[in-house]
Amino acid sequence: MFARFFSLFPFAVVALAGATGALRGQAVGVQSITTTFTTGTHSSTDTLAGSSVTFEDDQLSIVTMKDTSGNTYTVDSTVSSAVLRTDGSGTGELNQTSAWYMGSAGGGTASTLYGSYNSANPASLLLGNNLLEGADNVFINSSTTSAAQGNVERLDFLYNGTTGEVNNGTLAIGVFDRGTGDSFSVAVITGVDSNGNPTSYAGFETVSNTAFTGGALLTTASLSSTAASTILNASSNPTDYLVRYDSSTSLATGNVTSDNTSNTQNVAGVVITLASLGISSGTTIYGYSLMGGDVTPGTNLSTLTNWSNTSVYKTTTTDNGAFDGLDPVAVNGVLFSMHPVPEPSTYAEVFLTAAVALWGFRRRRPRLI
């Protein structure tokens, strides 16, 4: 009897592994988050395009999140660097990206912005774990609004340089968007050169804007009392403002802010497990890349390494079609771990229960004469 029971053991392992694994094959909407708020120490005032802007350097970080399937995730680690891959053949303004910051109005001539300002490296704006800032329409090449167009084709988030991270079977990527969610593509970096540039990819997936099914994440319940009073306005939506990073000469040189106009958009998110992307446990990953929803690598993902390949990375992406520009929140580059993960003792208890059940079943079987 015991021989027959242990012959069933591998199937029990497979069944349990499948039961505790993440939903495969698609991104899942983030239903809710918990956060922690840190008050910044920098409160100096900068002048951008003639407007007075104060950056408070506050930080609003995700601690845990729950997806619409009921899985809970905690922050595992953050990336070491981010790189904006730009293409000079785009139809939009060259070397231009737009950033957004949550803040408060200042009569059209001044604003208080809660995030951190970095004029030297716009890519660094997306590093870390801060819900108060991000990029705007990051993959849009052509738009009727000049501030919404640029030539960014790919965003690379790199873990530990050329060392990478080992997938332990529970890791996931969270992508958060200002607004209700925009389509994008994602692929895991599985190889880099000596300078940390991606040389190989796996697990490409295009995520539809309909995957952001969790709703508005910034609510009084998701924020600490300090953050809630600072961030949410009377209608329970945050107010945000745009700052454009621009080095082209066709528009104003330097940094331009349109702080006299604002939006009241909340934040939505999706979670993508490495398992759902087909990345096996034990695989070394070096980060991941975000791209427009109209990226078409074909069956050979090596085509993703060349962001100037216009047959893969379209340079005419507009903001009025199916592939609206992603407005990534600066939580990109964070690895999450899915919980709870059964401990070995839990498996032992399950197997012991199964053994007892099978023993009882065998004892109750009628004898054949």
C-alpha cells in the first residue's frame, strides 16, 4: 500500500504546485495597496519656465498589494538603474519626455510638487518606489499636444548590473499607470553585455488597457492619514502637474512646466508574475523592459534588443488610438514576491493528511471473495 501511495506522491506535488502558483498567461489587475509615507526634507523653490515650483521630496511607497484574484504581494527588491532608449527617427520632439508630479495648485504661477526633481537624468525619476511621480505618455511619438510626444521607444530597468537576480518562483513585476491604465508591452531581460545593455529577452507579453481592472488605488483606506490629507483633494482624487524634460531647440530650451494646468487622475496597476511569462524558477534575470503596446517582435525576441528597428518599435505611435501612451508611476523597477508561499512544514502536513486519508480509504475497501 505504501508503495502505491508514494507512487502518487509526484502527482500530489504537481497538483499542489499548480494550486499555489500564480495565474498564468495574463496580467492581473491590482485591487488594493497599502503604503507608507515619508515626509521629505528638501523644500527649496525652483523656477521653471518662469513659474515658481517647490519640490517637497516626499515619498509614498507601496508596502503590499493585492490583485483581483486575491493574491497578496510584498516588495522584494528594487532595480539599480533605469535607461530611456530613444530613437532619432521618431516623428515627435527629439530627446523629450514629460514627467508628472502630484501636488497642489498655486494660482497658476506657482505649485508645490510632492516628488523629487531631477533635471540631469529623467530616467532616475522612475527609479525607486514612489507613487507621487512618474512619466507622461512615455511611448507616444506623435500627438496634437506637443508636450505629450517624444522619441522614447523602450524603458530598461536593470537589477544589480551584470549580476542579476535569481527567480525564486514567487517574483512578480508591478506596473502602475497614472489614470485608468494604458496598454504596454513587457519582456524580461535574460542576458546583458559588460555594460549592462540587454542582449537577450524572454517572456514577451502585450498588456491591454482593460487589464487594469482594480480601479483607483489611491484612497483614504490605502494611504496613511498624513498622506491622505496631503495627496487627496476634496473629491478624493490627487491633483498632478506636468514638467517637460526637453533638450531640443524647436521648443523652449531646458525644462518647461505647465503647472498652470492640472489633472485629477488616480493610479491603476497590474501585476505580472514571472511564472506567467514562462520564466522558470532558478533562472537569472537582469531586469525587464517596458515598451509600447504596438511593439511587434515576432517569434524571435532577439529583435527587441535593437530599439531603432522601426519594424519592431513603431515611431508613429499616437495618443488617440488603441496604443495610448503609458504614464508609468515611479514604482516601476520594483520586484514583488507573492504570498503566502507554503512552507515545507505546510507541505508535510498536507501529505500526512493525504496519507491518512488514503490509508483509511484502503481500510474501508470491501474484500473481494
